Amino acid sequence: MTQFLPANLLALFAPRDPLPYLPPPQPKHVNEDCTLTGVGLYGHLFEDPVDTPEAIKCPSRLERKEAKRMEKEESQKNRIEQELSTWDPQNDPNATGDAFKTVFVSRINYDTREDKLQREFEEFGYIRKIHMVRDVRTGKPRGYAFIEYETEKGMRAAYKYGDGKKIDGRRVVVDIERGRTVKNWKPRRFGGGLGGSRIGAPEFNITHSGRVDPRQYQEKLDRAQRARDRALNNDNEKERSRSREGSGDRSERRRSLSVRVLSKKMISGRSKEDRKKGQRQRTR
């Protein structure tokens, strides 16, 4: 029957070529003079424990974050000291007028115009000049201004009754011009000021409006520092416990593996004995 198949189908049933003959591999040369000894002969070559260097401790995530924050604070402190050495408010060309008749108004709405600010504060006295501070590059308002009154009485009235006044949906803060009137005064950009809205985390910042005495939020500063220290200690404790748990888990896995192997051997041994007993009973 196969003789009637075409050649292309007969090729499918053709045997393959025989495998080529390869000589057997030669055994590797073994040095007969070589003798195997224990490790104890080379104990003098090991490093002395006294000369062993201390283990390098890798900092945790919070420690790296804290170091980065401290480095940033140090660079910021150096920059502030350099700028503070050249800062002289008495010779500032923008600070014109009588400092004892001028009030400082902050937290102003960025959409508030100068005429609106004048209408709100001229009820305390006649205003001589209003200087709204703007960004040098963009020209946009920065949210604070200096208002100079004709009399010191108007300045005192604005300081007493203007603080917390709501203008365009925001309550402003009114204070005296401390740059030229208070000795050794430092503005906010140099680490001074009286504000408490940027202490740290949102739960530590002061959100109410009005003037704030630094003594009122010193407790919040201390609480924020204690919270950072507590978080750093918790992170270190977690890493130590994780390392202990890892070693404990490995020993527990070894014990469970040995128990499983032993139980399998016992079960297999019992099954063999049961089969032998069954064969003896059937032969009887």
C-alpha cells in the first residue's frame, strides 16, 4: 500500500541519519600529591578580631530626611546671616516718611487695590501715603502694605481698631512699623517676625487672624520638635524589631520544615507497615 504514496509523503516515514560517534570523555587529571586538610591549619591567616573595623550603619529613611533638613537649615542660616549683615532699614530708599506714624498691614487680599485699602483705613485718620509692596519681577502685589498717617493719633487708632478688619474676604493684620522703630528687629525673611502661620505641620500652625506674640506659639514649636524626635525614634525601633523578626522567622521556618519532613517519613513508614500487614492477612 505504501508503494502507491507520493514521494513527499514517503519522505515523512524515512529514518533519520544515525547519531555521530563521539569518543568517551577523558577523566580529569587528579594530582595525587594533593591532600585535603581541615580549615584549622589556616586559622592564623584570618583577621584578628581586634583589628576588625566597626560595622557601617546605614541611616534610616527618617534619619536621611532629618540630615537633609538640617543641612538645608544650615545653608539657609548662613544665607540669612550674610543678607542680614547688609540690611539697613534706616537707609532703605523705599522706607520714606515718619516711622512712628506708619502702620504695617499684612494678609491683604491680592485683588485688593490701593483705593479700597485707603477707604477702609481713612476712618482712623487722614492718610498721607500708602505703599503697597509688589514683586520686583512680576509687579504683582505681595499681600502687605505700609500706611502713613498725618498724625500719630491716627496711627494708634489704626493699630488698636484696625487689626482683624475684614477686607475683600480676608482679615488683615495691623502692626507698627518695627523695622525702624524696634531695635535689633528682623523681618520674616531673616527668621524674625511675629507670625505663626508657618511653624511646621498644619496642626502646629496658627490659623486665627490678628497679631500673635511669639510666646503664645512657643509651646507649639516645642511640641512640633518633640513630634519629630518621637517619629525618628519610632522609625529606629521599627528597623531593630524588623531585623529581630527576620532572624526569628528564619529559625521558625527551619523548625517547621524539619517537622514536615519528619511527619512525612512517619506517615510513609506507617503506610508501608500497613501494606505488609494487609499482605500477611490475605496470605493467611
